[in-house]
Amino acid sequence: MINNDMRPRGDLMGPKRDAPADDSATRVVSGLATRLGAGYVVLLLALMLCATPALASYSQSANIKVSLLSQDPDPVQAGSIVEARFKVENFGTKQSGNVSLELLAGPPFELLSKARVDIGSLIGLQNGPDGAVVKYRLAVDAQAPEGNQEVRVRMILGGTAVEPDPFNITVKTPTPILSVESVTWSPETIAAGQKGALDLAVKSRNAYIKNLRATLALAGTSLLPSGESAEQFIGDMPKGASALAHFPLIASTTATSGVESMLVWFMFEDRDGVAYTKNATLSAIIRNEPSYLVNIDDTEGLIEGKQGKLVISVSNTGAAEMRYAIMELLPNDAFDIISSPKLYLGNLASDDYETAEYTLHVKSTGDAVPVMAKLAFKDEFDQEYSTTATLPLTLYTTQQAIALGIITAPRNYLPVIIVLVVALVWWLLRRRKKK
């Protein structure tokens, strides 16, 4: 006889016990007859005859029961391994024949150990802590639903196979783990007014995921959806599957260079419909290329053989900030640089303007003498920029400067002096004649 009651843990085989002697009842009756007399003997015999069938059924046969002792872990997560421990016991007084236990694995379980285990014979009353324990290792399918999942066994006793009622293994669905595998911006940096795209590669690490949605939280950033919503529906993902969320974007025309942070929210469900929410922080690089203009802002007294002034200006015409700007006037055969050739201009914000003033001594003249001015600066990401501008500079002769009104011609007093001298001589001669 086989039963699937749950029993405490025991060893594979317990120690043997001596069976009760068959002539115990005879000895009891004989003793009572001597002491009590024949009448009492008759009464006792009648009682013993009534009890004989029950005693015989308990003491003269093997009574085999099987139970699920434990599972480890309890509960077991879908997609992992569980050890199921069964106990086989003899509640009868007679020794059994050879006993075997076979596990009949079926979905959602896969047997990892030997299916049939030979236990051998069980002596009478080998139960409780003396019962035989059989262990099986089972792999649980990753798609196994949460709850009690049935597993069956078969008992083989003396050539007879019996299947008790199924046993329950408790399965728990793991908490889904969704990971962001990669974040790709196209292009890597976005300028003000430029279109781009964000691609998010996600992966279901350990469980089936349903109805996955990804939403970009763009409020407070310089990025906007470009033609589509900031929410993307991905759908269902089996365990280990990967998917891609694509977000077309555009940067605001007023976007300034820098790193902007935003959240992406993932909403999904497990196989049982339990809802989950996960978020991740992303960073977008807004990078505007520097745009500037270098010009000759002013000149003064740049005349051959004289000292004059040259003023060069830098205008930031772009959205990017120009940091730590330095202007350097390079040597030139047409003039000597009297002042420092290298001047620090500082930081130039968008639409800002700075000048560098130099004192020159002009050595030669020309209508468009090429002046080389080197500008160096850094952007918001500390990247260095350097450029050399060639600026046309006119250097004048004195006559050109007078003709153009740049300077005033010196007055010629010689005719006046001659007239005065002549007048003086005439006056002196006339005075002498009068005397």
C-alpha cells in the first residue's frame, strides 16, 4: 500500500527492528487459564477472536507510504534548480520486498538526476526518522507560472507499480530585471537647431516581460521630439531577449553647449500581470561649434617712420562660449611691435566683443600689408582651438597721410619772412634818405 502523506526527514535506510513473536497470544491465554479458570478463558478467547483480523492486517504485511519531505529552495524561482526530497516509509510490521521510486518529470520540470532509485527492502515499522529519503534535482522552466506545480512519482514494489497522487513544488516567478545595454546618440553631439536620434538597447535579463513601454522625460532640457512622441511601445520580451527603442529628437535653436541629463522611464508587466516601473538617467551632449570674426577695429598714426596704434577686434558670432581667449600679433617686416605682442582677452559669451591694442613703429609702406593675428581659446568642453587671421593693413607715407587728411601738413613761413625782411629793409632805407 502506498500513501503520499508528508513525513519528517530521515536517512536512506534505517536500522532493523525485531518483529513481535507469533505465540505471544498463546502464552497470555495459558497464563490466564491457570489463574482465572475456564469461564474467564472462554470470554477472553472470544475477545481475541474478534481482534485477530485487525492484528493480523497490521502485523503480518508491509504498508509502504511515500511523501514529499521538502524542497530546496522553497519556493523555487522559475528558471532555476530545485532539490525535491521524498520519504519512503513502512508502517507495517512485516519486511517489504525490494522497493524502487521513480520520478516522472513533466513540464515545467526537467529531471537532472537519475529517475529511478532502488531503495531495497524496508523492515517492519521502518518509518519516521528511520524512513528512506530519496533526492531528485529538477530544473524549473523559465516560463513556469507562479504557484504550486505538480510532480509525479511511481512506486515499484515486488513487480507492482503504483502512482500516488501528485505532489506540489512551489514555484515563484522572479522579479523581472530589465537592463539598458547601450545608449547611442546620432550624431554623438547635437548642436542648436540640429536633428538627431537616441537609440536605447534594452534586455530582459531573467524573466518574461509584457507590454514594455519607454518614455523620455524631456521637460527642462533643450531637446524636443522630432515628428514622433517621446514614448515608444516595445511590446513583449522573452527571457534573454533584446529590443531597441528609437527616439527622433531635435535640439532647440536656443540650446547652449553643455551636458544635459534626462530620465527614461520603462513600464512593463510580468507574466502574471504584475506592473513594474524602472528608470535610468541619460546624458545628452549639446555642442555648438565656435563661430567668430577677427577684424582690424581701428588704426592711428601708422605712417612711415612714426609710431602708431593698431586695434584688432574679436566678435563671438556663435552660440558657443569662447573661453580664455588670447590674441597674438605675429612679427612683420613692415613694422616693429613696440607693445606686448600677446594679449589676454578672457571669456567671450555669445554675441560678445573684445579688442586687442598694439603700438607699432612703421618701417615701410603699402596699401594692403598682410598682418597675421593668431587667436587661441577653449570651448565649454575644454577643447582647444587656434586660428590665424590674415588682415590687410595700409601703412602710409607722410604725403599720403597729408593728402588723405590723416595728418595736417606743416605751415611754410618762408614767404612771410621774406616779405617782412623786404619791408624792413625798405623802411630802413627810406628813413636814412630822410635824414
